[in-house]
Amino acid sequence: MNASIPVITIDGPSASGKGTVAQLVATQLGFHYLDSGALYRIVALATHQQHIAWSDAPAVAECAKNLNIVFVDEQVLLNDKDIAYHIRTEAIGKGASQVAVHAPLRAALLDMQHHFCRAPGLVADGRDMGTVIFPKAPLKVFLTATTAVRASRRYQQLMNKNQAANYDDILQDLLDRDARDQNRTSAPLVMADDAILLETDNLTISQAVDFILQKYHRFTQFPA
Ligand code: C5P
């Protein structure tokens, strides 16, 4: 990895809005974008298709090593088939959070994530971007919102996509995912010591984007 390439990491819990914010920050800066959650979702889908149990750590990691994944604009190609829609379902999201607990899988995905770091820069979103994958990133943001707000946002997203949604189920699922992400031994969801906390309950998407861009521009003027 080239240390001179700027990296902005945006970590946080499920449905905090970090994906949307990270993508917009990347677009504004003309940077590459890594949606690391998509990698875990792809693994959940691929293992499901190959009848591998999400609890089978060695088999899940082995499957991940052999995947041919390409991101092109909005498309996610797995062995040349666009699976962008299929990895966004609630069932695959749940599977992603289950495979993500396995240390061998996380190790198998390390190089792939580092390869996203290319000039002119990278915005990386996930759970461990600032703590494990890009620990030297000059700007780290921990973006969060209360569970109730996150559940409402997820509910609204599903309604907008005409997908069946039940608020109580969504809330319970978020609590389960938070617990799994925070309590796993391998790369748990924690805020990096040098990250900036961004609470978004009362912020619009563009306010969150502007906050991060301002921090970034300040950093480029006055590097630490
Ligand atoms: O961000 P997204 O909801 O798409 O991520 C799906 C799942 O992948 C999360 O619930 C989390 O358990 C896992 N994940 C992870 N580490 C990352 C990104 C996602 O463990 N860097």
C-alpha cells in the first residue's frame, strides 16, 4: 500500500447511513470507494449458493479465496453475473453479519480491500476500516445514530423499494447485528482512538457529507 495515497475511513453500525455518506464524499473528492460490507454480503450469497453453512469458518474462507468479484459502477459482478440486487436483501445482510465473525474469512479479504487504495484517494466504509484495514488513514470518522433512528431509516428504505417491512423485526435484527459486530473477537466494531464521532440523528445526509469534507480539507491544509 502506498502511504501517500489519502484514505478516509467511515465506520459505524448497520443502517447508520454511512454507505450513502461515504459514496457522496468519494464522488465529491473524485476518490475510489470501498464498500467493505458488500464483500461480506457477496461471501454470504456465494456460500449460500454453494450450500456451505455460514457457521463453517474454514469452508467460508476457502470459498472467499476463489471468488471472482468485479465492481463496475452500480454493478457487482460475481463470476460475470450482476448480483447487486441479490446481496441487498435482509436475509443476505443477516448472513453477512454471521460470516463476518470468522477470522480466517477476514484474513482472506484483507488483500482485496488493500487493493482498493489507489490514487487519487480512497473512501472506505465498514466496521474495521479505521481500526484494522487502514489504521494509518489520516481521517477516520465513526458515523452513528441511535438504534430507533437507524431502524426507522431502514424501514423507510425498504418501503421505498416496495419490499415487505416490519419495524419491530428490523429493530430486533439491528440489535442482533450490533451485538454480533461489537462482541466478536476478530475486528469487532469499535471506534478507533483517533476517529471523529459523527452522530447523525439530527443531521441530513448533505450535512454529514459537508462535515466530513470540511474535516478533510482542513486536514489537507494543516496535516497532523
Ligand atoms: O455494511 P453492511 O450492512 O453492508 O455489512 C454487512 C455485514 O458485514 C455487517 O452486518 C457486518 O457484520 C459485516 N461487516 C464487517 N466488517 C466490515 C463491513 C461489514 O464485519 N468492514
